[in-house]
Amino acid sequence: SCGMMVNNKPKLACKTFLRDYSGHMRIEPLANFPIERDLVVDLSHFIESLEAIKPYIIGNEAPALDGKPHPSKELQVSRTKQTPAQLEKYRQFSMCINCGLCYAACPQFGLNPEFLGPAAITMAHRYNLDNRDHGKAKRMSLLNGKNGVWSCTFVGYCSEVCPKHVDPASAINQGKVESA
């Protein structure tokens, strides 16, 4: 990620221009991550959290037809078909670029580095809302866990710093509603 702290705010280096800052500019590594060297941080936990929530469509395999290993064209299309309304349910949450800025902004992740974090929970929510996915139960056990949605204290700064306007705070709150 090209994420870094610019004047104590999480920013993307690729979208931050010197001309937008007059005078003093302080550049530091992303907050809340272990520093490897200079501006490079260790994103291992971030990646592990994303992998743990299974960020892919689960259980949408078509049954074998007459012992054939490949389903018919009609069945392949029907299991991946989606209306614009179905897409719109999760589209905003699918725009995440996994930059880690939300983790740098999250005070809870700073206090509890085992917290799944805004991006992972948002990604889980994205797939839970997808009509083609059948892995919600697997993800909800992780989201309801000790370091899942209930660890969030809803400061909302994760949504403020998101360069793609994904709104992880909303995904976390919706995850709380679903798990209540």
C-alpha cells in the first residue's frame, strides 16, 4: 500500500500532492502498524484478517448433471445472474482497494491489534450481501467473535479517511444488526 500519515492524517501517497500543502509537511508510516523500515509497515495482520473472512463467493457450485463434471451453459448463467438491485446492495462495499488507511485511522485497532478491522469487516459484509454467495454463516461466526464487529466503538474515522468513500463504519454497524 502507498498509505502513509501526512500531517497526522492517513493518506495515499499516490493521491497526495505537495502543491496541496503550504509550508511544513510531516510524512510518517501508517499509524497502528508495526514499522519495518522508513515508511514501510508490516501489513501481515491486515492481510491475514482479509483472508480469514473468505473474500470470495462461497458455495455457488452447480451440481453435476448426469455425472458430467461441467454444468450446462444455462445453469452457469443462472447461478451468476444478478439484477441491478442485487448488485446495488453491496456495490459500495466492493470498492475497497485494501489500502489500510481505515486501520491507521481506527482507534480500536490501535488499542487491540487483534481486531479484524474496518476493511476486513467491510469485505465480509460485501460478500454477505451478495445474492450469489452462501458463506454468510461461516463469516458471521468470525464477525461475532471477540475481535469482530462488537469490538468497534463507532468513532467513524475509518469512513472519513477512505479514499474510495466505502463507509466501513456503516458496514460494521450493519454487521452488528445482523448478528444481534
